[in-house]
Amino acid sequence: MEEQPYLFGKYGKNQQISVELEQLIETAGKRKKRVAIKQLEKNNALFDYEELLRELKKELRQSFYSLSRINQEENQLQNMLNLFMQMSNQYERQSNLQNVPKADFYRIQTELLGLQKEAVLLENEKMEVLSKLQLLIQNSDLNINQLQFSTSKNLHNQLPFDLKTSAKNQNIGLKRQENELNLVKNKLILEKAQRTPDLTFQLNYDRGGNIMRDFFGVGVSVDLPVFNTNKGNIKAAQILIEQQLTNQNAYQLELNQSIDRLQNQLKKLEEGLTFWSSEKKEDQLLMVDNYKKHLQNKQVTLIEFIDFTQAYREAQQAYLELQETYEHTYEELQYIVGKDF
């Protein structure tokens, strides 16, 4: 064993020491290209967050409109319940006095039970929608009496003229598609840059491991590009770009078709609601009172009266559901366009 001078203190006389430092230097701007890719991936996360907020906003508003429909339907149902409860009491007294057939009393009772069952189902639906609304606004004490409902009208006139242009600039899905296209384009640029070999610089010190007692070395290494032209990854990235362009065009076409469909649906629903003027609804309420008077005067039969009240309620429910669909359609348009009108 060869002896050497002490390195420090009494240490280093018979020891070999080797230290090596190595630094990779990336060429062709590979690091900046990877940073750009990571930024685009971050944008995707931001788009997901923005889309979630818009979905929650749409769900919040649609839940409010559903509660508005349920509230009006409950009021109408309560009027009918009061009417048939009053008639039930009257027919029970009259049937006990044998002034009306028992069958008429049982017919009133059957209709009343059906209305009570509908009231229970409507109450359950109201609680479900109200619970969703409480969750969305994070207020467990919210009740329906704290909400102020109003009827939306002329929503079609509030739509911007350049609806498709707004969607092209604001739609989250299109933004994500554009971001994905830029992402795969940057990946292609990075794959092409991979053809340029990187440099590795080295600095080492070797004590007692060579013919020189203290050896300092500096070196540089480089891969031979002739063996790595990265053709496979480049071709894969090019295919991804073509695929993404196809997806983007398909999404744009689907978006335009959805806008046309919802616009047309909103217009048709608005025309249907316009037909139901307030005067006509008031006339229908008067008709219920008149039918009751005709029943008392025996100008109509009990079956005819019940048939009319059922038809009246079905018509009112159809109107309220039409109004709810009208408002939900408007919210769908705001959601897919990505902008509040």
C-alpha cells in the first residue's frame, strides 16, 4: 500500500478519495418548451374549475325556477283541495240526510284522496329541490318563504345577435379544445427538439486512484444523434394534432347545432306561453266558480264537474311546466355560450 500525505489531521494517509460533479445542459430550448407545456396543462385545470362554477350557477338558477313552478302548483292544488274538502263536507251531510246519493259522496272522497296524494308527492319534490338549493348556497336555514318568485318573459329578445360568435369566444369546451390543440402542438415542438443531443459537463477529482496522486479532470459528453432521430414520437405527436383538429371541428359543429336547437326551442316555448295570457287564466278561474254554481243548480252533473276540474288542473300544470322548461332552456343557452346575457 502506497502512503500519501495526510489530507487533514491524521486522515488520508492510506485512503483513496474520488469526487465527481456532473451537469446536464439541455439544448434547443427543451426546458422552456416543457415549461410551456406545463402552463397549458395548468390552463386545463383552470378551465375545469371555471366549468364547474358555471355548472353550479346553472343548477342553482334551474333549481330556483323549479321551486317557482312547485310553489305555484302547490297554491293551485291547495285551492282545489279546499274546494273538494268543502264539497266533501257538504255531500257527507246531504248523503246522511239522503238528499244526494252515497255514490256522489264517495266520488268526491276519491277525488279528494287523489288530490291529497298529489300534495304529498309535490311536497316531497319541493323538499328535494329546496335541499339542493340550500346545499348550493350553503344555507341550511333557507325556506321557500324567503324566496321571491317572478315570471320570466321575452327572454328570446335578450339573446345577443352574435350568439355563435360569443360562444366561440366564451364557451369553456371550445377553450379547452383550443388549449388541447396548443398542447399537442407544443409536444410536437418538444419532440422535434429532442433530436438535438444534450451536453453533459463533468468535473472530477481523484486522489490516490491513478498514477497521479491528485487528479483533476474536466469532460463533456454528447449523444450521437445519428442513432436517435425521435421519428416515432414525432409521428405520434403529428397524429395527435390531426386528431385534435378533428375533435375541435366536431365540437364546434355540435355547439352550433345545440345553439340553433335551443334558440328555436326558446322561441317556440315563448310563443306557447304568449298564448296563455293572464286574461285567459282569469277566465278559467271564473269558469271553475261557474261550474260549481252550475253543479249546485244541477245544470251539470258531478262527473262533468270533476272532469272539468281535472282538465283545468292538467292545463295549469302544463302551463307551469312550459314556463319551467322555458326558463331552463334560457339557462342552458347561457351555460353553453359561457356568458350571462
